[in-house]
Amino acid sequence: MDDLFSLDGRIVVLTGASSGLGDRFARVLHAAGATVVLGARRIDRLEALAAELGDRVVTVACDVAVDADCERLIEAAGPRIDVLVNNAGIGSTYPAEDEPIEHWRQVVDVNLTGLFVLCQLAGRKMLEQRSGSIVNIASMLGLVASAPIKQASYCATKGAVVNLTRELACEWARKGVRVNAIAPGWFPSEMTDDMLDDDASISFLQRNCPMARAGAVEELDGALLFLASEASTYVTGVTIPVDGGWTAR
């Protein structure tokens, strides 16, 4: 069973690796045996993480909203990429009627366009080698609305990621490339710090989540390794909610 979830000898590219869920994902993928190519804007944090992990780590300063940065990240992986984990993302905190259009465009550029650029660049290598797994980090808020928490651009982009995952999966399924997504619920990260530190917000979460709590970062490990590894060779086009039952209501 250990071999089923092993990433020994695999080359994995991960974005948004400098903090939060990305930091955890980097550790999990590395512990499973992968060589991890880590991208994020904050290179100092990446280098600190790399020093902690030791060997089999490559770090690249990367803003996924910049095409040239995405190209450098994919090139840093070398001629082969076995797994791409698109984790980089930003949130939104505006009521829809007040969100500045430049902020909307920024969220779209990071959460959707940058993700597609990386899928395309990595996908070309995977199609040539006729194997590979892409894991997009969507959100449960790509499956349901977030209101009364107001974040239209975030919901719109994460919903688009869910359907883009389906489309790429169906386009590439006969060519050896699988494309799936994980839809996390409320987990501790820089994006959710304010909410999880606020008593009223925690009470809202407890009332509305069937499990009545936020997730712990390690509770995403299984879904990530399942989709990245040989354990899911007959799975594509799927978005797995890891949300304490939020979307089952």
C-alpha cells in the first residue's frame, strides 16, 4: 500500500509554496519521495523551506500572474514533469457592488489565468511523455456561494477552476494526462487568518459546517497524495471537496 501513494522519483511542480497550505503540500510531497520544484513570490520563505527539507528541492521566484515567471518555473523542472499542483491563489473581500474592477482582474489573473498558463505549459510536457497528473486547488466556494461572506471574484474564479478541470481532463484523458481538483473548506492560512481569529466568524463556521469546525492542514494530505500518485490512475475530471460536509448541506 505504501507504494500506491509513493512519489519516489517523481518531479512535482508546486505553486504558492511559501506559506499556509502550500508549505504543507511541499512537505507532504517531499516526504512521499518527490523532487519538488517550488514556486512563490516570496523567495526568502522558499529558501528557508528548502533548507529545512534538504535535498530534492528546487526554488523559483514566481508570480503566476506573469507569464514569463510561469515559463521559468516549468523550465526549472527540467525535461520531465510528473505532477503539477496549482495552489497559488488570492482572495477577495469586497461586496460585489464595490469591488474595484482592477482587483477583479487581479484575482482572475492569479486564480484562473495563471493556473491555465501553468496547466498548458506543464500539459505540453505531459502530453509528450503521455503521462502526468495535474491537481488544481479550487475551493468549496467554487461549488457553492460564499455569502454572507462577500467575495464574488474568488467564487467566480474557483468555480471556473472546477469546470476548467473537467474540460482539460476530458481533452487529455486519452493521452495519459489526468486533471483533478481539491476543493478545501475552511483551513488555517493567511487568507483565512482574520476569520479564524474572530469569535463571531468561528461561531458562524460551527453553525454551518456539519463537522462544526475548521479543517486541520494535515486533513488535506490524503486527497493530495491520492490525486498525485498511482492510487488514482482511473480518476480524472473530479473535484474532491475536503470541507467537513459544508457542500453536502
